[in-house]
Amino acid sequence: MNKIREMLLLQQQLNDNTNGIGWESGVTKNGKIIDWRRCSYLECAELIESYPWKHWKNIDASPDYDNIKIEAVDIWHFIMSQALQEYKVNNLGDIDQLSEMITSLPEYQIFTEGIRADSSDYYEEIKVVESLMKSLFCDESIDKLMASFFRVALQSGLNLDKLYQLYIGKNILNSFRQDHGYKDGTYIKIWSGQEDNQYMQKILESNSTIKPKELYLELEKRYSEID
């Protein structure tokens, strides 16, 4: 199974359902302008917040790698969306050709290997994230964005298999959110004191082979039990 292709297909489906067919033109079905690069660099900033970089606060804290992984997956949603948009608008090819481009990158080949141990120098890791932000601000090509993302994901404790698992989980969670009032602001994100992201992770950790439909039903069950 080509996991990159599968994720691209799921992202296309999610964007079609959430933003409307033709979202690649840069406007949603509700008339809102789409800026995937802005989405990505704001998620990069949130990822950096999971490091104890502040010299005036929590100076002895450790990086929150569980949340760093989730933030990296959020970035992946937006990087893929940017790629899907550019390939469609600029007639660069279909999803199969986009997938081939991604899997041909040298950084991708490294990303398919085992998960790397956490670095002892998280300041260097922050610089890698900021390098991705620079690529976004400088409007660099999609292949360079992809390569930069894989470097961020790798140092976040992800490889292809783990990214795929968490992406599937987050994709289903995003669909669940949309179905339960996320867009109009009625969705409840904190479940009994914890973010829905954390509940999703716990479900995946307890059952790594859970199917997408089963995950959706489990989220629905837990959502109905919110205090």
C-alpha cells in the first residue's frame, strides 16, 4: 500500500467535504479565502510552543513530544492541501503523480526508516521548524516544502508508519468535528478536562489496528459521555 497516496486521497476527500468541490481555486463554498501556507506556519508556531524555549517560564521543563507529534500531523494536513491545490491549479498532474514526486524525495527515503530517538538539543530542533516556516514565508516550491516537512516530522519522533497512523486518526477526528458543529462553533473540544486529540491518541495506542469507521464510532461514544 502506498501510504502517501492514501493520505493524499483522504485529504482531498476531507477538503472536498469541508470546503466544497473546487476549493483548489482558493475559496471555500462559504466564500472564505483559503491560505494553506498561513495555516502551516501558524501550526509550526504551535509546535514550537511545545518546546520549553522561554527563558522566563518553565525553564526546567522538557519538550512535550506527544503534542509535538500531533502538531506535526496538523502541519502535514496543510502541506498536503497546499500540494493538492498547486498540482490542480498549475496542471502539474494528478494525485498519483504528486505521490510519485513525494516518494522520490531523498528526505522521504530516510523518513521510511525507523523512528529516531529524541534529540538532546531541542534548540536545534526549533531551528529546523523555523526553516520550514522560512520556506513557507518565501513561497518555496512544493517539493522543498515536503522535504522540509519530513525533516521536522523525523525529529518529532515520527516515521512514515507513525505519521500514517496519527494522520488517519486526526483525519477521522477532523471529520467527526465537522459532523458535530466545529464550523459553527458548537463543538466541544475539551472532553472531561482533556483535548479530543489526546482521547484520539489513547484510542490508537490501545488499538493500533482499529479501522477508521470503528475509530469514528468510538469517538462518538466518548463524546456522548462528556460531563
